[in-house]
Amino acid sequence: MGIEILSFTIKDVYDDVEYLSSLGKAQTAMVKRDADAGVAEANRDAGIREAECQKQAMDVKYSTDTKIEDNARMFKLQKANFDQEINTAKAESQLAYELQAAKIRQKIRNEEIQIDVVERKKQIEVEAQEVQRKELELNATVRLPAEAESYRLQMIAEGKRTQTIQSAKADGERIKKIGESEAGAIASVGKAEAERMRQKAAVYKQYGDAAIMSLVLEALPKIAAEVSAPLAKTEEIVLIGGSDSTTAEISRLVSQIPPAVNALTGVDLSKVLGKIPGATTSQTAAVK
């Protein structure tokens, strides 16, 4: 019959001098080197491939994003165009509505204005008729009576004016005649007064100082009256002193008369009196 080995497993092969292990070290190192190089190349290729894949993925992503943005932009543009068209249509519709409403309001306003015009015309006609009525009433009640009264007053005024003119003419003629008479009388009086003054002047010239003395003597009472006028209001005069002082005071007052006459008339009264026989002044007596 014998023994049939279906399978077996070698768990380990070794020797005491590590020959078997030494035989495989070089090969193992070469294999490891080749394996590491292969791993590095594989990793490099994998990195390159991964980078290429990432690049392709990014390109696809960017392309996709660009398309998405383009599509979004196109969508927004189309939406804006649609909105503009919609808003334009709405605005046109609103403007058309407002225009139509304005036309209707204008038509209504025109009708109202026409109604106001007709009413105003009727009112003007009524007012014109009222004015005519008042004008006729004014003519009948005020103007015609006023014109009649004015005409009457005018006639009265003209009559009075004529009467006044005639009276003024008569008064003027009378005043003229009176003036002529008074002028003649004044002329006669003036001539007489001039003749009298001429005669006086001739007499004064003929008699000289005597005539002047006559005038002075005529004026002395008036001068004495004017000088004594304040004394007339005096109830009592008291002179303090003896009889000699009283006499001296009176003599002093009398001695002041010639200078006063000389100052008023220019005539030296002492000289004139000195020429009269037997007449003396206080100053002359004092000298003697």
C-alpha cells in the first residue's frame, strides 16, 4: 500500500554555519534594492500619475466651473433681458394706462370748462342786464335830477356873478371917484402944509435964533411933562437935609435942563437965553 503524502509545509530550513542564510543575503540585498528601486519608481510613477490625475481632475473641475459660471452668467443675462422686457412691458402698460387716464381726465376737464364758460357767459349777460337796469335807474333817479339841479345852480351862479360884477364895477367907480376926491384933498392939504412949512422956514431964516428959541419954548412944556410923568405916580417925595441942601438939590435939577435940551434939539439954551434982555440962567448967575 505505501504512504501517500498529499501536502506538507516546510517551516524552516537552517544550518549551523548560516550557509543557507548567507547564500540568500546578496540575492536578498539585490532583490531589496531592486524592490526599493521598483517601489521608488512605482511611487514616482504613482505620484506623477496622481499629479496628472489631479491636474486632469482640476482641469475638468475648472472647465466645469467655467462652464457653470458661463451658464450662470448667461442665465443672469437672459434673466436680466427677460426682466427688462417684462419691466418695459409693465412700464409701457402703466404709461399707456396713465396716458389714457390723463386723456380721460383732460376730456372731463374740458367738458367742465365748457360748462363753466357757458355758466359764466350767462352770468355776464345777467350782470350786463343788471348794469343796464341800474344805469337807467341812475339816470332817472340821480343823473337827470342832478343835471337839472346843476343847470339851476349854474344859472343862479351866473346871475350872481353878473350881479357881483356889476356891483363891483359900481363900487370900483365909486371908490375911484372917492380916491380921486381924497387924492385932490390930500394934494390940496399937502400943498397948504408945504406952503405953511415954506413960510415957517422963511420966518425961521429971517429971525434965526429967535425962531428956534420959539420952537424950544413951545417944546419945553412937553419935555417937562415927559420928565415929570414918572413923578406924577409918586405919592410922596422926602428930601433928607436942611433947607440949604433942598435949595441946592433943586438948583442942581434946574441946571440939568439946558444940557438936556441941547442933547435933544442941538440948541444951547444958555446962549439963547443970554441973548434975551433980562434973562439969565443958573449957570450965568453962578458966574456973576
